[in-house]
Amino acid sequence: VQLQASGGGLVQAGGSLRLSCATSGRRYSPYAVGWFRQVPGTEREFVAAISWSGGRTYYAESVKGRFTISRDNAKNTVYLQMNSLKPEDTAVYYCAADEDYFETPSRVPREYNYWGQGTQVTVSS
């Protein structure tokens, strides 16, 4: 599975961005998708995850109520809608796919099989 994240940019505090994670690969291969973020010099941090069916979604406490993860399997795309952005949300955001536990997505980066390149999100105060 190949993944490509897009939609990052520069936004003022309180603003919104929508990230997209386009996936491609084997014709039918169910997978959960997670979003993670990383600031240079720190560990990669879990943000949100969604199961293959979309029936299970998980969020980090720091983004709960502000971010929404969703997916459109017909378009092979997963979205992360980010509202009420704060300067502390500034990071490189990565999407990742997990084929092993596609209905019980993990919060742990090492449990994901495939990673896309990151997209930079910068929130100015």
C-alpha cells in the first residue's frame, strides 16, 4: 500500500485545514489508517485513527473535539479535518496504514505497515 499525504500549509490560530491521505496498492486489501505528527527532536505522536469500515475512530486527547477523521473507500482517501487549530498543532503530519488489525486501529506507530511522506502544518499565533 502506498500513501500520499497532502493538504498541509500555514494557517492562523483558530483556523482550519483538511489533510488528505490518498492510498493505492493491491486491489482489495483492507487497512486501518492512522494520522501521526512529529516535531523535530521529538517522537512521533498519535493523532487519530480509523478502521477500514469507518466504524471505529480514535483520537488523541489533545485533538478530541477539534479534529475529525473520516474515509471514503471508493476514493481510497482518508481525511483529517482540523478545526480550531492551535500553535501547538504545528508539526509534520504523516498518515500510515495497518493491514493486520484493520478493524481495531492502533495508537502505536510501530504497528503500522506503511507510511506516507509527511505534510507540514504550521499554525501561527
